[in-house]
Amino acid sequence: MVTYGKGLRPLAILTVLVLGGGIALALFYAPMDADQGFRQKIFYIHVPMAIVAMGGFIAGGIAGIMYLRTEDSKWDLRSYTWIHHALILALGALITGSIWAKTSWGHWWVWDEPTLVSFLIVFLLYCTYQPLRFSIEDREKQSRYAAVFAITAGAFVPLNFMAVRMAQSLSHPRVFATSNGGLPLKMQIAFYVMLAGMTLFFITLTKFEMASKNTRAQMGALRRRLGGEDGPARRSAAPALPTATEAGTA
Amino acid sequence: MRRAVGALLRKEAALELRTPQVIPGMALFSIVTYVVFHFGLRRNQVSGDLAAGVLWVTILFAAMLGIARLFVTDREEGGFDAFLLAPVDRTAMFVAKAISMFTYLALVQVVAIPAFVVLLLGPGLSGEELLKLMAVLALADIGIAVVGTLVGALAVQTRARDLITPLLALPLLVPVVIGAARASAPLLTLTGAGTLPGRWLVVLALYDLVFGLLAYAVFDFLLED
């Protein structure tokens, strides 16, 4: 039996502190951008979101490799939750990027911006992850196929960025690399605190989901043992977990 | 391994020769798509970037048909079971399927490219341009075949196969479209043959290499049962 809930409360508190501190730093401590003014502040959310989402996708691919090697459903669960939350953060990054594009260039969507476009392609690809899992009934096969998908898509992320970047002129705002040589120290501090906060946020959310999935699986197993009422097996995209009772009999 | 691949290829060829389905279907689909583009764009002739776009969108969507059919007989008529019983390397299945997908694409293009030149292409193609276009086609077809085989094997085991195939394959093939469209656009311009942009061929070759190795590595896991 694996306990996932350990240390969740301190982690959650730490996340709130760092993320809150990062937002405070970004709003009040970091200097106003000379060219862009207040709207530059959205980058303190947008860039960490995008970086953590990409990291989550690639971590999901690595967890896929681990699953295929070990056949341990723990890795399948990790791959699933990491990709799941990376997808949510990627949506956040797309929306914040879009808002910035609107305020800065007057368009919600700009095609000649490689990072935004490759982000959209990656996002669309990962949108199929859940439907793929959902449409495979056999649990063991579902995990294996999802792992293959996670590995393929994880390798696709850098390749896609390269191809799209080559296809367009480089116009992604290098907001954090200004002409006079890099970022002012105060901005850097705010940015890295936000990045750390976003990473912690991602870890906390995924840990919560894993704990919840695990608890629900064990609840279901206990209920089956108590009442024997099995009910119709609900199909789900989420990975199946070995429960205490099943592990006991195995 | 080589003998297993040969046997599988003979099986694919025999199937397609007895009841031609995939190749005529894809070729017909390509030509219908040109007609749709003619009305959709309200153009009698296209050239340059637009021509490259029409050509690659058509090839890509025709390829979807082939990818969706690639493993269907193996699943429904027990081809997978028979293959798994045979004492051969499972990668043989991947190699054979990728080669047959590549062959399907090449054979369809034998019909679809001349039809494109006749029906839609403004500038026409000289011999030299045709050779260069064939180089682009070959590199892009390898990429489509490799990714298509992987996606086809993934999707054939799902209940929503027809839905999953294009949803997975289209985003994965975006880099191929970028590279192939960029590389072939100068060949289709009105001003005559532009130079073939070498760096796009490099992108296509790199894509083929990365996904070839990747698919080779993970394909075994899609066959276990």
C-alpha cells in the first residue's frame, strides 16, 4: 500500500507562501518595465506557467518510460497526473499569452509568434491523451498505450518547438532579456520566486490528485469487501490502482 | 528479421492486390480534395505557397485514410494473433507496416501529383523541379509512414479509432507539413524553379530520424497481449 498524502499540508502551506510572495514581489518589488509598463507584469505568471507545463509534459514522458520498464502502476499514475495538470497550466499559459498579445499588439492571436504557435500544437496533441485513455477498456493495455503516447509526445515537444521556431521570424518578446544586457536584478528575483512558486503549485496539485485517486481506489475496494455490491464498473480515463485488498490477495 | 519483414510485406501486397481498397481510396480522395479546394478557394490555378499548402494538406488528409486502415485487418481478422504466435522479432511488424505505408503514399502520389499539376498548378513542373519535388516527397513520406504506423497501432486498439487517429496524427505531423510545404513552395512558383531550401530537408530528415528511432523503440509495447 502506498500512501500519497504524506506531507501534503506543509507542502500546501509552503506553496501558498511562495506563490503569494512571488506575486507580491512581482507587483510591488520588481520595477515597472520602461517600455511596456504594467502589462509586462503578466509575464511573471505567463512564463512560469509555460515553463512548468512543458516540464510537466516532459516529466510525463519520462514517467511513461519508467512505467514501461517497471510495469509499476505508480508510474502510470504519475504520468497521468503530471500530464493532466501540465495541460491545465498550458491552457493558462495560452490564455495569459493571448491577453498579453491583445494588450500589446491588438490581436488575441498572432500566428507569427513561434512559441505561441508551437505551444498550441503541443496543447492540441495532449488534449487527445484523455480521450485515448478513455477509449481503451482494458486497464493494463490503457496504461501501456498511454505510456507510449506520453513518450512519443514528450519527444515531440522539443522537435516541434524547433520546427515552428525555424518557420517564423523570431519575434517572441524577449521580455526578460532586454537590450541593455539581461534583466534587472529585482525583476530576476521576482521571476525566479514566481517560477519556484509555480513549480511548487504544480507539485502540490499533482500530489493532491494522486492522494485522492489512491484514497478513492481503496474506498472502492473496502466497499466491495463490505457489501459485495459491485455496481456497474465505471469506465474511466484515470489509471487503476492496486488497492490494499487486492495487493493482499496477490 | 528480414524474412519476417518480407513475409509481412507479401501479405500486405496480396491483401491490397486481391481487394484494392486503400490505394484507390486515397487517390480518389486526393482528386476530390483538389475539386473541393478549387471551389473553396475560388481559384482555377494556384502557385507558390498556396500551391504547396493545397498539395500538402491533400497529401496529409489522404494519408489519414491510409493510417486509419493500416491495422484494421490485423485486428479484425486475427493478423495480430497470428503474428504474435510466430517466433519472430516484433519490430518486424513495425518495419513492414512502415514500408507498406510508405509504398501506399508513393503509389498514391504517382496519381495525385500529376492530377495536381493538371488540375490546379499554374506554373507547371519541369523535369528538374519534379526531381526536387520527389526528394521532398520521399523525405516527408518517410515521416508520415513512421508516425502513421505508430499512431495507427495505438488507435486501432481503441473503441474510438476513427476519432483518435486524426486527432493524434495531425498535431504530430505539423512539423512535416511545415518542412515539406516550405521546401516545395519555391518549386511551384510562377517565376520558375527556385533553389531547394536545404535546411528544410534537414528538418524533415531529422524528424524522420527521431521518430523512426522512437517508434522503433516503443512499438513492441503496442503488440503485447
